Amino acid sequence: MKLKRILPILLALSLVAGAAAVLQAASAHQPAFQTAPQVVAGEGQNYLLKSDGTVWAWGDAAYTLWSSPSVSYFSVPQQVLGLTNVKSIAAGYDHAVALKDDGTVWSWGYWFYGQFGDGNYDSAFEADTQGLYADYLNLTPTQANISGVTAIAAGDGFTAALKSNGTGGWGDPTEEDIGEEWLQPTPAQATITGVTAIAAGADTLYALKSDGTVWAWGGNFGGALGLGVSSSAADRFTPGKISSLSGITAIFANEASSAFALKNNGTLYAWGYNKGGQLGDGSSTNRTAPVTISLSNTKSVSASGNTAVAVKTDGTVWTWGTNSSGALGTGNASNTAKSLTPQQVPGLSGVVSADTRIASVLAAKSDGTFWAWGQNTYGQLGNGSSAAQNSVPVRVTL
């Protein structure tokens, strides 16, 4: 079930510049654009960023984040046309986002909550009884009204972007229970300084400051704010400091309302929703404040549904939580299997990026190959297979 979106519309994060820009003479022969390969998982759709800066997508076309509504799904990747020199990508519940090397932000998919940041939205979408979802769909990337962006994040109906002088956040911060709605269809700024990184959950936003502290605001489902309380009454419309965290160097979040933080001494922390054991602390108990996880040398973490995946600095991949559709990637096909602590995915090395959403798991390797496992209802494996699932990694066809 889609989580409620309860996000503040003002997301201003003013970043203190640390060093002067260094001007370099332009080369007579510009080298070909290169970036680190990346994978992100959407709601039944998967995306990959190749090292040449092109973006590819496959999977469920019901949300049609890149193709024609007449197509059911794609079982092998299709290039997202009109995008070049992309350096990072993100996916929300029903839209995808790309950050280009020139600092511009581009989105495609559904725009009804203003998540494209181009000024368009439709506050009447929730009352649409005709199911005319195609009326709110862009099949090609649309540029947001923001520039100079250095990082992006996407949640359920909103997008956030970090600039060298602040952030812009836009989209749907709706609290449906009280019948009030605030839509921010263009980037807006507010009041938190010194931010170096951002991460987005389903309806929660996180900011890492240059002093190593972590701040959170938005929805508190499962204790996602990390402030020590579980009640939805604790939802915040302004940033709140997670007081138990210090010396943090990286933050990670995804649509599971679970979040992770990496300390400068290598300690990994987790908090939030934990029904499937996706926090990796050996329990299935929601954690309203950060707890330590027994996983060393962590590079990145992603959690979705009831499963989590991590990449270590040695390029190995580790998973924990529930094994729905074989999402743990260990060869066990049982949907009822579960691991409450991290375990290594056999046969994968040299991985630089991994992501998961709704029992579909992706990995990008340093050699330019991409791998997938778990659910394949909409062709998420990306290898043309019609199998319903796969419990070990298979190579995505490109």
C-alpha cells in the first residue's frame, strides 16, 4: 500500500561552500562523457545509468515512466530518449528523475503532485473517479525550474535537489486524513544550513550536515524520523535533529520508511519500519531511534518493502529481511524465508551500486554489467525471461 505523503513544502538546505572553484583551460579535444554506473528501482520499473551518461528503463508500463501506455511491460531495457550526460538518477513511487552534468534536473512519469518541478500539478487528482491517469503522464523527460543542482532524491510524489547554495524541494506533502493539501510544483527553499547530502524515504526527507549531524522531517511512519517516538503525531514540517547520531558521513533511505546512516568509524545505524527485519538488527521490531547494525565496511544501503541490500567497499553485496520472490538472492526460492541479519549474496563482486523496491533487486558492477534478481512479474529481471521470479542474480540484457 502506498504510504501517505506528509512532507513540508519548504525544504531549504543552504550549503556552505568549502573551496574556491578552479578554472581550467578547455581542452581542444573534449573527452567522451563518463560517469559511475548506477541502478535504481521504481514501483515495478527498474532504471540503470550507463557510464556513457545514458539512462535505460524496463519493467511495468502500467505507470509508464518511459514508454507508451499501450505497452504492458518491457522485459529488456529500453533507452530513455532525450537524456545525455546524466550523472545520477532517482525514482519515486510514480516518477523518475535524472541529474545532468550541467546541473539541470529532468523528470518523467506522473506529475499530478507537481513532482516534476516545472510548475504543473493537479490538486484534483485524488478525486479523479474516471481513472484517467494518462492525463497526468509525461512520456518524455521534462526539465525542472532549477539549476546548479549537485544531488537529487525522490519520494512518493515529491522530489528534492541539493544545490551548492541550498536545495529545492517540490511535490506532494499531503496529509489525507485531515483533508488538507499543499502542493509545491516549483522548487522552494527554507531554513537549514551546512547540508552536504540528502536522502528521501516514502514521505520523509533526511539531510546530512557538514558537522556530521543528521536531520529529518516529514512522515514518522514506523519511527522513520528517528526522534525516539512512534506516533504519527510526531510528523514534522520542519527539520528535527536526530540527537543520537554524530560523526555521520553518509545517509541512505528508500520507500520502506527505513533509514540508515554511516559513521566515520565505520559503524552502520538503522531506524524506522522493521516488520520484515529490513533494518538488519536481528529483530522485527520498529526502531524509533537509531540502532547499530553488524555490517562493516559499508558503502551504500537501500531498503524497500521488507528487504534491504547493501554494497560493501570490497564490492560484495549483502541482503537481509524477507525473501519475497527470492529477493535475498541466495538461491532460496521460498517466499517465507527471512534473514534478520546481513548475509552475502553469492557470486557477485565488483559491485558499485545496488537498489531494491518491491522484491526486485538490482546491482551495477564496475565492469559495466548490470544484474537483477527477485520479482519478475513485469520483466524486472531485464533479461527477457518470463519466469515469475529468480532467486539468484542474472545479467540484465543490454
